[in-house]
Amino acid sequence: MSRRMMTPPPAMNGPRYNEYITVPKVRVIDENGDNLGVMYTREAFAAAQEVGLDLVEVSPNADPPVCKFLDVGKFKYETQKKAAAARKTQKVQEIKEIKMRPNIDDHDYEVKMRSVKKFIEEGDKVKMTLRFRGRELAHGQLGLRVLERVRDDTLEYAKVESMPRMEGRQMLMIIAPKG
């Protein structure tokens, strides 16, 4: 007597379909979107083959899982296209850094604030860094005043995500777009 080896199903990189659906019963939706009710998986598979389509598991976490009569290749292609479109439209939020000194001049401050406003409007966070040198370190309140001025000037379009804090010779504050 020869023993037939059972081969495991191929690695799935998408929804389960046809004979790879392992649950005994499934809720079936036909090619027109009509609900055919709960059926045994083998009956649903046979009905899908009669129509010339595959039985595709579209909602595996439901009880019982929901399956549809679809063309598997077309379904995988469409889901791939949807995922690519979603990746294309999403905005990755970056952290831009603006460096200042505690004794910054008014004009220099305004130039930096224009950059801050542009970054915030683009949807990025801004890390404000104040560098202290030498004796400036003894006058941390000057740096705090500059960062409070930044906070007050950006109040209408940004919120403070991280309050000013000292890290070594630098004072840091992070502001992010509102809403």
C-alpha cells in the first residue's frame, strides 16, 4: 500500500479562496451582491464554480466568515491598487528643526518665524532649538522668554507639543499643527 503525502497549501499573501477556506460554514454573497445566506463551504465552492468564479473570503473575522463570488486575480489586483493609492495620498509628518540663539535680533527672529509658519502649514512638526554659549547658560530665562514668544506668535495655527526643557547647552520645544 502506498501512502499519499499531504502537501500543505502554498503560502497565502492575500485572502483565502476556494479550497483554502478551512471553516465548515460561510455566509455567501453572490456576484450581484445578493446575500445567499449561510452555507457549507463545499456547497458554496460548487455554486461559485457553476457561475465560473472563485469563492473568496472577504471578511475572515466575522462569525461565520463572509465569502463572495469573485475572480481572485482581479480582487487581489484591485486591493493592491487601493493600497498603493492610500500610500500615495498619506502625508508623513516630519520634524523640522529651527535653531536660534537666546539673544536673537528682531529681523532674524521674523525670518525664522516665517519658516516655522511654512513648516506648520505643510503639516510638519517644528523643533525649536536654542543654543547657549559661555555665560549665556547662566541666563536660561532669556531663552525661555524667546520660546514663550514663539509660542505666543504661533498660537493661532500651532500648539506646543513639548514644553521648553533644557538638554545640556540647548533648550528645546516642539510645536505641532493644530487639529
